[in-house]
Amino acid sequence: MASVITQDDIDFSVYEHETDAQQKVKTASIYVQALIDRINSPKRAKQNYMPWGKTHRLIQFRPGEVTVWGGPNGSGKSLVIGQVILSLCAQEEKSCIASFEMKPVKTLGRMGRQWTKCNPEDPLVLGDSNERRIMIDLFEQFRDWTDTKLWLYDQQGTVHWKQVCAVARYCAKELGITQFVVDNLMKCVAGEDDYNGQKAFVDELCAIARDHNIHIHLVHHIKKPSSDDAKPSKYDFKGTGAITDQPDNVIAVWRNKRKERDRQAKKLVSETEPDAMLIVDKQRNGEGWEGNIGLWFDRASNQFLAGHNVKPMDFYHAPQEEHSGEFL
């Protein structure tokens, strides 16, 4: 089952201080051997993908990088990231989520709904003993599937950014974590105007990702848009410009609230128009693609899908081939 990391169990102070001498002064033979290994066995650098097949050629999550995810409150960014983490687990990535706004049981409840493709709070399930048994069986499968794949850091409220960095180092060094999520930045610094703290935190996350060859996902808020139709960009992220300057990738999550209002008002809506959008506003490496990715929301599973007529995806296994499609 998914493991929970707590402050009571581990002395994170051990991981708060790593000197340059410890991390960066190494004998030249190490690097020469790496060159020899590269010549002897040329391999493509490891890349990991979002769950939607149409994104595989556009953007990847490479080791040693940091991705900043942004969006206004209620945009669905944490829900999107939960689905992304499920897909990374399916790609045999070890992931840890440090959410300072939601307890692990709530985080796993949302991810479990995406994994099982069912709503455990549906009245039809609650009122039928057979349906409850089926649901319990599905969540037992989800529990077993997360074992050795998913960890959660159990700490809510404000936490100092140095503590978060210590947790990230611990996860990378002791647990072999390769994908680390911080949700969110503003819970780790003194305030929106603490530009020095924000810059120091982001700089340190970039160093940890690089030094430990992991990918770090940092969730952040953006300024309130001028209208629901306004698409956010990297210039709308709150705080210092270092938040988007230093990381390798910047992705904003936009929710189509106008379409939602029209649907609630029984107005005619076009299902070819997406319910949400991922706006990739920066990608430093790879092909460097930037642009918009449309997604459609399935309420029963809480999954975001690649099209309005696409079925919810299965996270048991990664795709058979790169770019072969979604996790179906």
C-alpha cells in the first residue's frame, strides 16, 4: 500500500545540510568512466510521460529537472497532477506527494477514484451491499498496486522550505524516489512578498533535482485572471520571476468555467471545446515544444481525458510502446 512519511518517524535534520564538498567534489575518473559507458552502450536518456498519448511527443518529464505547475484556485491543478502521478507510477517511477493542504487519505481518495474509475460516494454504491463489495475490492487492488510505487509526506499547514528540501533529499537517497511533488510553494515560504525565500527555495529544488537525478513537481498559484476566458501564462505566476525562470518546465492549468456555466444553464455547448487546458509555456530541454493541450473531464472517474468521446484510462500498466496512446 502507499506509504506515509511523518516527522515523528524520521530525523530530517540529517538531510538539511549537504555541503558542496559532499555532493560535487569527485574524482575525474568517475566522469571518464561515464563517457566510456556511454560509448560502450549508447542509450537514450530516460524520459517519462503524461498519461495522454497525444502529449508523448510534445513534453516529457526528464530526470534532473523541475516542473512548475500553476493555476488559480479551483482550476483543478492538484487533480491533474494526481492523475499524472498515477501514470508515472504505471511507468515504474517511485513517486512521493508532499501536500500541505490535504491529508494523505484525501489525496489517496481522489487518486483512488481516478484509478478505479468509480465514485465510492455514489448513492448507488452506498445503498447496495454488492456494489460496496465491488468497490472495496477495487480499492484493495489500488492499495496493493501503490505498494513500492507511491509515498505521501504527512504534514499539513505551513512548513519551512528547508524542511521540504530535507524531505526531498531523504526520499531520493533512502527510498529511491524519482518523482517528488510539492503542493504548494506558498505553504513553504513566509508570504507572497518573500521573494528571497521563494528564490532560495526554487534554487534549492533545482539543485536537488540535478544532484539526485530526480524530477520535482512544484505547484504554485497564479494571479486571478481578468476573466474566465483569459488563459494564464508564466508571467501570471505570483511572486518572484525566479519561480518560472529557474525551473525547466512551466505548465499552467486552465479550467473552462464558461462551458461549465453554459452546461448548468442547459445551454447548447460544443463538446469539441475542451473542459480544461494544459498550457505548456516553457520547456527548456527535449524538443522544447510549447503550446496548449486540450482535456475533457469525466466526472464519474474524476479523470481528465484526451477527447470528449474517450473512455477513462486504466493505470495498471504503462503503454506497450512510447507514443502508442493513452493508458488504456
